[in-house]
Amino acid sequence: MQGITSGKAYPSIKQLYNIRDYFGITLSEFFDEETDDPQRMHTVLSLAKQLTPADLDRMIDLMGRLGEK
């Protein structure tokens, strides 16, 4: 593991899955270069999936208004 953290080696597939499981995210989220916090993004997406369509529309509207500031 020290080689991975120092940048001298790549993780094995098994280690990669262990890292993914540790953080509770998908591999897609792990490799998403557009987010600085994949764990937080995973939480947001998980919670959004639980909303009703009407509540999801409200959340999208709110996020849009907050992003304009």
C-alpha cells in the first residue's frame, strides 16, 4: 500500500475494490475527475434517489438558485 500512496505503484484490482468499499462509492464515482469529494457526491445521489419526482424538481430548482449566487 505504501507504493500506491507514494505514487510508485498502482493498486491491484482487489485493492481498488477494497478502496471503493471503504469509501462506500462506486468505481465510476471513484474515477470521476470532476468532483473533489466523491463520497459526498455519492451521498447526495443516494438521497436524491429517495425523493419523489415533485420533491426532486424542488431540489433541482433550489440547487439552481443556490448555484447562481
